[in-house]
Amino acid sequence: MAAIVFRRRDHVINVFIMPHGNGPMRHEELRRNGYNIENWTDGEYDFWAVSDLNRDELDMLTKLLGA
């Protein structure tokens, strides 16, 4: 597993990357305890982006990363 940390103004965005398992490819948007979470698979890796950044701005970053 790897983690990349980004900053947007006063918000930290953690992106976790791990080898993809055998499950189906997916893209999910979740919200837990005030944090927005996006999960997507590119076929080889699973990505998890977690931040208190608003949903629209987190979406922009995940699209740049290939979600």
C-alpha cells in the first residue's frame, strides 16, 4: 500500500493506493464523520481519497488522478 498526501488550502487529502483484488471494478462516493471518501479501481489498483474537502473539489482531484 502507498499513500500520497495533497493539500488544498487548509485541507489535507490522503490518497491510498493498493493492488486491486479480484472484485468488480467500481467507483463509490461515501461520507463518514465529516469526511468525503471516494473509491475507484483502474483495473490494476484500488484508490481511496479521503478528505474534509467539499465533494466538488475532491471530485476534481479524483478526475485528475483517473477516477
